[in-house]
Amino acid sequence: MLVLARKAGESIVIGDNIRVKVVSVDGDQIKIGIEAPRTVEIHREEIYDAIRTENRLAGQTKAVSLNALKGISSAGLGAGREKK
């Protein structure tokens, strides 16, 4: 891990298109600003971990056969609709 010291208002640059700026320091809280292309996803670590967990759980769901879906399609989807 690279560790850099920066003061409020100073920045670091990652690659050609990401800039991380120390916006303010207030006690033990540091506010940073990140300039990056919209194609780069930026998340707080706890949010990133939650996304990874949800994606992993979604990948573990059981597959449903098409034959099982055919049985519910005619019974459930058209119920309550009037013909026009």
C-alpha cells in the first residue's frame, strides 16, 4: 500500500483520469473528493462489500426450469385483466 501525506486542498492523481483531493480535515474525519470518468465505479468500502455479498448470493439461487414457469404463466399473469 502506498501511503501519502496530503493537506486540505492537495490532491493525488491515479493514472491519467482519476484525481483524489483532500477537501477538508476536521478532527478524525477527512472529506475527500474524487474526480473520475462516469465509467469508473466508486463506492465506500462497506457499500462495495454489501454489493459483492448480494451478487454472490444472487449467483447461488437455484435455477427454475422453463416447464415450471409454464405452469404459472397462464394462471397468474392474466388474472384480473379485462379484455378490450
